[in-house]
Amino acid sequence: ALGQTLSGSIREAADVDVYRWAGRRGNHVEIQVWAARGGSALDPVVTLLDAEGRVLAMADDSDGTRDPVLRATLPADGEYLLSVVDAYDRGGPGYGYLLSVRVLR
């Protein structure tokens, strides 16, 4: 659900974590991943997709850190997918992260 912070991990090379959530048309969302800022080896890339798997937005490094911040306006009511991967397809015990998705307005 929107407004929560989740804990995840890229446990092995080429691992992809995918989250499904419901959004409303016109919602301005902010998606943040905290990894490097917390000492993780993860270099996260986050991708926002619609329910059919079409890429709507993608973010990599933000604000002088490897951790991405993605801001987007949702085009329709419905389900959305969010993927988190390592930019270099690495993974392992030291590749944890926190993920937050919130509505700005």
C-alpha cells in the first residue's frame, strides 16, 4: 500500500524485486530507495510500470547518491508495478534496501 516503507534485498546476481500497488489517476507519487545511504552495496535502479508492463518512468542516481528518487504522475486508476534491480546485476547478503512510495498530492 502507498505510504509504507518496505525492506527488501537483491539476494543474488540478476535478481529483480517487483511490487504491485493500486494508484489513482492524477496522483503525484514519489518513490525512494535507500541503499547506499545506509551502507548497502546495492546500486539501485527503480522502474515504474503500468499493469500491462509498459515502462512509465525509471530512475537511477539522484541528489549526489546512488539511491534513486522517482517522481511521476499516474495516468490512470489501476494497478502499477515497481521494480528494483542492481545497476550492475549484482546481489548478495550486503544488497539490502528500503523502499518508500508515497502520494505527494
